[in-house]
Amino acid sequence: MREIMRSLLSANLMITGILLFIGSIITFYGTTFMLNATNLGKRLAFLVVGAGTFGWAMINSFLFILYAPRGPKPAEIDGLNALEIRILPLTFFVASTILFVMFVLALNRYEQEKEDSEDSQS
């Protein structure tokens, strides 16, 4: 069985990379979600993990925009200037900022619903 899996994964490196990427995403975010779900509940855990994930992505892409690339100056790279190198991190920053704000607003709405239900019960 080991040899069959080894031959399948070594046949195409792109498929191997995609499978490893999907596996790492499921492992990292899945375990984080499961740990939070046991303490916070499924809905609140989803919101907390989402806000944390996209907050981290926002900070990470912002740092890449500021400090990348290291090595040759962007003017020395043929065909790319300093702005063109940062287009992908800029779009990732904008998308992760939007998603982070959406998760934070959803957390706020969740807390308001909890407070309203507690006030109506008492």
C-alpha cells in the first residue's frame, strides 16, 4: 500500500502540492475549530476562528506589502516595478480585511442576540 501511495503522489507534483495544501488547511483550521467548539459552541467557535484567521491573514499580507521582496531591488527585476510585485498581496489584504470585518460584525451581532435573549428571559 505504501508503494502505491508513493507512486501516485510522486507521479504529479502539482497534485501532490494541492493535496498537501488541502490537508494542511483542514488540519490547521479544523483542529483550531474543534478545540474552540468544545469550549465555545459551534457557532461562536466558527466566528472566533474566522475572525482570527482573517485577522492573521490581514496582518501577514500587510507585512508582505511593506517588506517584500528581499534581495534585488524591485527596479532591477525585469518587467516588474515595485507596485506590480505587490498587487497580489494588496488584493489579499483587501479581501482578508473585508472578511475580518464581516466576522467581527457577526460576532457583535451574536453577542447582541445573546444579550437580548437574556434580557427577555429575566
